[in-house]
Amino acid sequence: MEKFKKIISQYPFLGFIIAYLILLCVPTIFFTDLYQSHLSSLIFVNIIVAAGLNIVKGYCGQVTVGHVGLYAVGSYTAGCMFMYLGSDLWMTLPAAIIVTGLFGIAFGIPSFRLEGPYLALATLGGGEAIRLFIENGEFFGSTYGISSISQPVIFGVPFDTPDKYYYISMPVMLIAVYFSYSILKSSIGRAFMSVREDPISAAASGIDIKKYKILAFILSAMFAGAAGAVYAHLPPGYIHPNNYTVIEMVTFLAMVVFGGLGHIWGGIIGAIIITIVYDLTRPLYEYQLFIFGLTIVLTILFMPKGIGGFIDKIFIDKRFKKKKVEEGK
Amino acid sequence: MLLKTKNLMKAFGGLKAIDKVDFELPAGEIRGIIGPNGSGKSTFFNLVSGVYDPDPGSYIEFDGHDITDEPPHKIGALGLSRTFQLLRLYQDMSVINNVMSGYHTRVKYKFFDAVIGRKKIWDQEKEIKDEMMELLSFVGLADYAELNASELSGGQRRLLVLARAIAMKPKLLMLDEPAAGLSPVNVDNLMKIIMQLKDKYGLTLIIIEHILKVVMDTCNTVTVLDHGQKIAEGTPSQVKDDNAVIEAYLGKKMNDEEMRKALAV
Amino acid sequence: MKKLKIIFSTLVFTAGLALSSIAQANDIKIGVSFRMLSDVGYKHGELITDTVAMWNKEGGINGRKIDLILYNDECKSEKGVANATKLAYQDKVHVIIGSSCSSVTLPMVPVITKAKVPQIIPHSTSSKITMQGSEYIFRVPVSSRFYKLVQGKFTAEQQGKKIAYIYVPDQASMVFAKEMIQFMKDEYGVEPTYAVQAGEKETDFRSYLMKAKATNPDVIVLSGLVDETVRMLVQSYEVGIPKSVHRVANSVASKVEVPTNAGKAAVGVVYSAAFAASDTRPIAKKFVKKIKSTYGVTPGHDFSQMQDLLDMLKPALTKASAKFSGDLAADRLAVRDAIAGITNFTGLASGPISFCANGSPECRDGNKTPVMIKYSRGGKNWKTAVAGTVTFNPSDGL
Ligand SMILES: Nc1ncnc2c1ncn2[C@@H]1O[C@H](COP(=O)(O)OP(=O)(O)O)[C@@H](O)[C@H]1O
Ligand SMILES: [Mg+2]
């Protein structure tokens, strides 16, 4: 086991290959109906958004309440490319990532001067502006939405049902998570954290604050863009401005907070749990908001670092105790 | 000269926090900066390290580069490292990550390599971590590497900011009251570690310290600031006997006995 | 050991949950998805729940119990699609009722079509929904393709053709005015006497109204959101546009805020709907009374459509479930065909509702007779009266 751990830490890519192989088999072994595939794809989309949000909010400490707008940019880049150019996912995905990354710059620039609630307001305005722009733009399908966005076809097989689309969304999610892992585990991730913790001493260590702030915004925007595109093509391939409101934003934030702000797996754990809990409480719709509000409040009160931080603490405390006991002897 | 300032000035409103200070520091020296509270010592550090912009007419040169108007991270990248009087630890990061983020300017791999997570990243990361663990064990914090910095005691925090500042392998290390609030035993311990690190990494040092004994014992030269002005400079024993210094500290002339007490030599 | 215990008990717990949600194979399952948490949305949910509970109390349908699964879609297509997928594949329902918002129903159609589950729409009006050609979709309300024409037809035929238009930049308000202008041109060859788009968030429309007044119109179209509509109505009297000029508003006129806030200015305003609470037929009177006493609101057409939907679904389910084989796919087809067989259902709607076998809009837009309603009194105790009905051919507006 120790040896295995060591190999993985040197070749993290291997870990993702293993995860890929496992996830490849999951539907055949565990899934009993198509809805589970559909839900998995939704989880994967949420994971991509949350992983990106964790970069800018969790790691770099920049408040953003407009991220859902970037997710919308990703979706609508894909949607419009499909509508006007007939592009498929293989074209729209990279395009959505690039376009949304550019929007990320616009969202990041206010962070040079604004902080906390002011930055929140600025980004909130940005996100809402995007949604309203879409809603009022005939080019974007306005309130009719864009429908019948195509699903990819591989070797003549259309991936147009939830069970098949799983095999599209899953690898995209894994690649995104892999990128987020390697970014955050490298010096870039540490620089983000230093900027979050104390910009002045980070600068003294030679870290360019502005560069890393804007980088965090761009990277997280690219994640949102990728998620948006994957969602746009998700069968039945329909996007509508209603899916990109402040409520969705709060849900994404809840995922990151619940999973653990600034924890490397935080966004991912949060996205999985929140999406599943939401699904299980679907019939309890009357109490759903209450349940969610309560979960968030309790998490912040009792697990300020979310599930990820909580688990870490258990492990670290354990290791530390062991060491102390050994020392005592 | 490793560090040189000419006509360095900074005013906050009407208050001249640093007033026309000329300062020269040759490589390899240990320089002490003393002065009463509010005399401008920390401001001097903040100006040199780029945290504050100096007033027009000032000039700062480090290692042959004009850094008067450079932003802090560029100055850091040139090899000027510093600690802060209020520590500015990364509270919510593990001890090892605190130190490793100090390594930032020495990281060799490219941004894009990190994004796609190439193997050489993980190799280098391992090297960095090993080196930083070594540094941590040097200052005696290796056992706490995985803990959050916020869980450390006051003395350990001072060791940690020291290690973080050293991590970039600076040419010049500026320490702002590194021993403030420590018990005498811990002060001795810390100074010992600082001296060992200086030898190990070949550092040039500037130390702001209000415990005069520390300064007198360790520094080659001492610069004395008062009301933002440099009022004296010289070897510890020269400075000790300088009337202006004594006046600045106590506001009046003293006899030998009183002075010895005040300076606790 | 402790860990094992925890894992084991979680497994048992989830298995229990799963078991309890598995209903009897004999049951008829109805899935519902719409915007459940708005004030009336919640009451629509209650109406369905109460009605189905009554069916069950009466012994079910063909002795089969009816299981009702209600999900909220918050008027969001993402939720609606997930609900439809869950209802179709996991809950294995026989028929889906939903949704409120057209933007949610629209993407549900391909999902239920692929899953081969019939879906019957209580509220969504967008003509695009039935134009996808799905054989599994049925619409109870009047399609927007009829609503689009009805005001024009009614206005031109009964009020006059000299028309001035004032509309706000809101999407729906703009579309309403522009489509009416277009229709008047195409159908009767008349240009507007005056047409203007007000500025964003404007509250004073008097200068536009003055200019409109100067053109001496028979009719003035005031198309805005609730608040703007109220202001325009009130201000139209302030600038002295006489009572004899007909005021036309878009579908927001059906909201209670319009007569309540506009007061006298609302009198004479006409809007189209599929049902009027002022309907004097006994069946309508009884329904209004029932909804008022049970749910405390005066029902609009969204309530009546839900009631009609349930009333026509019951005989269809009775017919279909008599032939239920236990094979879900076949049973769903049976339900679909039974619904498609509904002809000339006369309920609360202003006209008969009929479906037919193929998936064309002619077949699946059940109600072709919108009713024109006008306010006969404004203020808190507002009153409406039926101004007339307009019946369309199945292919009109396509
Ligand atoms: N950011 C600032 N804004 C206003 N005044 C400041 C600021 N920083 C320092 N000062 C003032 O400059 C003077 C010198 O302060 P400082 O350099 O911190 O003194 P020392 O470190 O020698 O105790 C003090 O009077 C202090 O109040
Ligand atoms: Mg100071």
C-alpha cells in the first residue's frame, strides 16, 4: 500500500487512469436505469464547475458570485456554435473554454482593486448582466432557449442518450479534475493560497499578486466554460437562461463550501454530495431549500473547512497523536 | 554595495516617517537597525522591499538594480527577502506549504508543464519538498510540517516566518524584530539559528531589533534611526557611546551606570 | 470493526429506503413536474394530490391504486429534464403531467419521446412544443399560435382597425405588440397609426400616450409587464384618451394586480384565456366555488386546465388500464393511445378539447377556442365578463 501510494504521488496520472477504468465499469456494474447515467453526467458537470470555483474562491480567496455567468458563457458559446455553424462538441468544447477564459479576464480585473463584499457585488453584476444579455438577445435564442444541440458521434455511434453521454461527460470531468489537481498541487496552487492568506507577504516572496489573481479567474472560467459546453450538449441538448441564475450560483458555492474551500478535493466532494442529496430530496421539494440552508449553516458552524477539511483533520490529528505517543515512549 | 539608498524619503501626510536616509550595505555584513518606537525602522523595510512607494527624489539600488519603483514581487525575485513585524504567516496553510511558497521564485518548471502535470513537475516538487523539509528540521519544525500554521506556538511561528523567508535563498535577508515577545532562552536559540542559517546560505542580514543586547552581540554595524532620520551609524561600541543615540532613547543624558542598564550590555 | 458496522447499517438503511419506494406492480403511476413552489404552483400540486386521493378513495381506477410522484422543476429546464428522465426511467411512471413553463416542457419532449412515456401538458403554451412532432405529447391549454392571432382577430373584427401601439422592451411585451402589428398588416393590410417602444425601466408614458392620442385611434395597445401595464392604463386616462377608445393589454392583463391596481382604468381591458372565472356555465360556477373554498383563490385558466386535464385523464386511464399487461412499455402505449382517443371533451375550457393519433400540432394542441375576457369593474372587487370567443381551425397559425 505504501509503495502504491508512493508511485501514485510520483505519477498522479496513473491515479486518474485507474479512476477512469473504474468509472468506465461503474454503469455496467451498478446502474439499473438511464436516470442514474443522467444524474452522473449532471454530477460531472457540477464537479467541473466546482473544481474551477475552488481554484478562484477556495485557493485564491477571491470572492466571486458571478461564476454562473461564466458557466452560461460556456453553454452559449457551444449552443450558438451549434446553432449557427453546426459545430459538434469536439469543436465547441475547446472554443467554449477559450471564450470563457477571455471572459474570466473581465471578471478578474475588478479583483485588483476590490475585495470581499465589493468584489462580490461586482462579479454578481457581471454574472447577472450576462444572463440578462442572453435573455434579451434574439441571437442567443432569448427566452426560447436553444434546443436540439447535437450529441457527439463517434465511429458512427451517436452518444445521444444519458447512458451513452456518460462516456463523454466522465472523461471530460476526469481531465478537468486532473488539470485542477496538477495546477493546485504545483507552485501555482501554493501561490494562489499565499495570495489568499496574505498578499503582502506573498509579494515579498516574489509572487506577482495581480498575475495570480487574474490567472485564478481565467483558469476557473475555463473550467466553467468546459462545464457549460458539456451541459449544453447533454441530451436533450437544451439551454435556457433560467438555468444560470443566482440560485444556481448559490448551489455551486454551496458545493465548494460543503466540500471544503481550499481543499484539493473540496469542490469535487461537494459537487457529488450536494447533487445526490438534491436528487434524493426531490420528492421533498417543500423542504428542500430549508434542508439546503440548514446543511450550509451547520457545515459552516461545525465543519468550517467542509467535509474535505474535516477528513484531513482526522487523519492529521491521528498521525500527530501517534507521533506524540511514540515520543512519549 | 548590495543595498544602497540615497535620499530615501516617505511622508504619511505631514509625518516624515523616513527623512532623507542614505544607507549602504556591503554584501556579507550583519547590520542592525535600532531606534525608538515609531522612528521609521519598519517603514524603511517597507520602502526597500517595495511594500510602500518611496516619495519622489528617493533612490534605492539592490544588487546593482535600480529598484526604486519596482513592485514588491520583482524585488523579491531579485533576491531580497524579508520578514514582517506582525509575521504575516499564512495561517490557513500547512507549515510545509508556508515554507514551500517561499520557494516560489526558485521554481524552475514552466506554467504549462504544471497545468498538464508533466512528470518532471512531480520530480521537482519532490525535490523542493525534500529541501524544504530539511530547512524545517533545521529550524526544528519538521514534526509539525502537516499542521496548520495557526496551530503553532508564538516561538514556532517566528521560526516558520524565518524559514519561509530563507526558502527563496535570498542574497539579502531583512528581519523585522525577529525575536519580539520571546523569552530570553528562546531569543538566544533563535539568534543561534539565524547565525547558522547566515553561514549556511551565505546571507547578508539586516536586523531590526529592540532588544539592544541582541543587536550589540551579533551585528557588525548598527544604524540608528530617530524621527525618520539616520542619527548614527557605526560599530556597536561606537553607537553605544554616541550621545545622540542615548538622547534619542531616553531623552536625556545619563551617567555611565544608567546607560549600561538601559542598553543592558 | 466499528467502520464495518457503520457501512453495514448505511447499506441496510438505503436498501430500506429503496424498498419502501418500490410501489405495487399493479398500480398506475403518474409523475408530475412543474413549478411547485410559487404560491399558485403549490396549490396546483394540492389540486392534483387531492384529486388523486379522491380517485383512490373511490376504489382507484379499475381497482388499481394510483401512485402520484410530484417533483418541482422551479421553471428550470435542467430540473425539468432531470425530473422527466427520473420519472421515465427510475420511477417508471405510466404518464407524466407537466410542466408550467414552456422552456421546461420544450426539452422534456425529446426525453419522454425517447423513453416512450406519454406526457400531458397543463400550462405551457409555446407552439414549438407540439411542433416537434412527438407522438407522446398532449396539450390541454390553448397554443400560443392561437393566442398570437386571437387578439388581432378579435380587435380587428369587433373593436376597430385604427390602432396605436406602446410597448416596453421586455421580450414578451415586444413580441406581443410586434406580432400584432404584423398580423394586422398581413391579414387586413393596415399600418399602425402610431407605434413606439418605451425606454428601459420607464415609468412615465404620458408623452407617448399624448402622441398616440393625436393619431385618433380606435384601439390603443399597451403591452408591458404588470406594473407598466397598470401605469399605462392609468396614464391613458390622465392624458384624456376617451373611454370609447378600446384598451388592449397582453396576457399580463389576466393577473389580478392589473384590475386591483389600475382600478377604474382597467374597465374594458380585454385579454384572452382558456377559462374565465366569470364564466356563467353551471360547471364553471361550481368549479370556481370549489377552488375558492378549498384553496382560497379565484381560479384562472391555469387552475381550470389542471382540472380539465385530470378530468380527461381519468377516463383515459380507465380505458387504458383495462388492457394493462404488466409490460410497462405496452402499458404506456395504451395510455398514450387512450389519451389520443379523447375527442370533444367538454369541461371548463371555453371550447371542446380533442386529440388525435398522429404527433402533429393539429392533433396535439387540444384546445382551439380561446375566450376573450374583459374587466367590467376595477379595484379590489374587480369583476370580469366574457367578451366573446374565437374558434380556430386546427392548422391556424402554423
Ligand atoms: N501606513 C502608514 N500610514 C500612516 N502612518 C504610518 C504608516 N506606517 C507607518 N506610519 C507611521 O510612520 C512612523 C514610523 O513607523 P514605523 O516605521 O512602523 O516605526 P518603527 O518600526 O520604527 O516602530 C510612525 O509614526 C507610524 O505611525
Ligand atoms: Mg516596527
